Amino acid sequence: MNAGGLSKARLTRMHNIMAGYVERGQVPGLITLVSRHGELHLEAIGTQAFGASAPMRHDTIFRISSMSKPIIAVATMILLEEGKLQLDEAVEALLPELANRRVLKRLDGPLDETVPAKRSITVRDLLTFRLGFGMIMEPAENYPILQAANAQQLGMGWPAPAAMPTPDEWMRRFGQLPLMHQPGELWMYNTGSDVLGVLIARASGQALEAFLRERIFEPLEMRDTGFSVPAAALNRLATCYWKDPINGELTAYDAAANSQWSLAPAFPSGAGGLVSSIDDYFAFAQMLSSKGKYKGSRILSRLSVETMITDQLTPAQKALSSLVPGFFENHGWGFGVSVATKRDDISAVPGRYGWDGGMGTSWYSDPKEDMTIILMTQCAFTSSDPINVAFGNAAYQAIDD
């Protein structure tokens, strides 16, 4: 057993499990990180692309998609601490596009069948994804509101920075659509973080990336994190793959050469637009695990971090919400992160918090076990082969104290 309470033999087992994904051709390569009681295990396996000679390495850059959401939540909490935002204030003073909202009478109904919103959208609603608008995990043809959102390029699917409008235009388009549900009624995924990105920029008086860089990335030494990849670093950007919806074969979604992330986007998506490395994201995770401090510098107060990682949803809000079947039976949602609420498998320790990025990345921190785990690969997750779940179980089975 190591000083971190991890079994060497079981860490070897974890390596074999994860290497199997590479050997079977399910991913070209991956990086795993397990940290416990100050002991760090970091391993890179395979290559940055199928058929490539460039190996995976600790500074390989990944599109972290929805792992952008916790970073946006931290940025919001910084502005809350400075008094530039308040949790339960209406956002329409800074986002007038969201004033006087209308709400669909029924989710699959026509866009002109609406009722007035019962109240304004608040900052808390955005952080907890209870603003009344978000992804619908069903075919768009069944929902006029989803068809309209897709037509307006509001980012309701896979991250596609080259296809998005500017922040002000995005807000104008979003403000023209009715909400799907009443504010505060239930949890709906994704859109809240994009709205927060615009709110952060307006509240701070800075472009979103400039604020993130000054207040989070530079203090945490996150040198490879941003909304685009500089030309000099494109050789470290992994190719991203997804399964073809017709034949089920792995197909390149975004290659390093001519990547959508090689240019600064018109719309910096707080919901899914960031790229990062495993070193960078571990620094972010360490800051949260240290209750807001990093190498002696405080990014957030302890109380803010504790609020972020506390389940904020009521049973009623969970009952009507969906992401994957059964998710809210053992999880809640804080500010930008999921929170485990019930033990039902090896790695679901109550209090564990974090989130996944659908393009193949995953991060969770566990206060009880003093443990952080991060997986970085670049093949979109599928329900038929949840590599992120396999990694979590493989990491936790290595605990030996």
C-alpha cells in the first residue's frame, strides 16, 4: 500500500482496465489521474489520434465540453463575493432580454401558446439550471421549442464554436423564445451556463475569457485553458471522435488540423466551450478541494465552495427532471456540479462532487476520501460503453485502507 492508501497491485489493475480501451481501439489514447492524501498517480496511454505517432502526454489539450460548467460557476461565485451579483436577485437588470418572460403551456406545444412567467429568473436559477430552459434529450421534431432553439443556433447539441452568434446576438435570440417551464420549477440541463457566461461578462465589464484568465486561469497556473488553442499548441490538441449515428463507427468530429477550436469563437460558451489539460484541471480541482485556496492564494471563500458543492434541488424539482434515467435517484445538483447523495456503487460516495464532459472527459473530487480522479480522452461518451464509469470504479477499487 502507498502513502495515499492506494494499492500498487490495484493501481496496476486500473491501468490494465483503462489500457484495454486503447488496445481494443475504442479510444486512441487517454490520461488518468488519481490523487489521494497528497499522493498523485498520473498515467498517459496511447496516442492523440488514431493512426498518429504523437503520444498522449500530461500537457495534451482536450475539449472539456461540460467540464466548463464548474469553472463558470466559480466565476459567478467570485462576482457574488464582490457584491456585483446577488444569488436571489433577478438577472434582468443586466440581462434585459430575459425580462417579462412567457412560458409554454406544454413542452411539446406551439410557441404561441404561452402564459406569463410567475416570477423573474435569478442568479440562483442559472447556477442550479432551474431557469426553465435547457436540453431535451429527445428528437427535435417532437418539440417546436427545440426546433426553434436549434434554428437560432443556441447551442442545444454538441459544442460547435464556429456556428454560434456573438453573446449579445445570442441573448437577443434566446430572449425571443418562450421558456419551457416556469422559473424554479425543475432542473433542465446546459443553457444556464451559457446565460451565466453572458452575465459574467456584463457584470464584470470584461470579455468572459479575459475575466476567467485574470481571476481563475492565471492564479491557478492554468496555462492551456481557454476557448481556443494557440497555433503553437495545436500539435498538442487531441483529435475528437464520436460515433456515427447511422453506422455506429468512430468518426472524427474535430481534428487538430483546422479545428473549430483553433480560432477564438464569436460566442465563448460557458456550457461547453473550453479546452484544457489534465494538469490545468487538476489545479482547478485542488483549489476546490482546498476550500477555495491554491498555493496560498484564495480564489473563493470556504463558505462559497461549500455552497457550490451542496445539493440545491428539492425532491419535486428532481422528480420532473431528466438527464439519464435514474440520475437523480442518487445525485443532486449544486452550483455547476453534480453531488452524490446516495451510495449505490463503488465510486458514488455521498458528498462526492464533479462533472463529466460529453466529449470524453471526467472529474470528481471526494472530500470524505480526500480523493480526486480525472479522466481525459477525446471520444464522445455513449451509454453502451461508459468509460467514465469504468474509470471511476477502477480508481476507487484501488483504495486499500
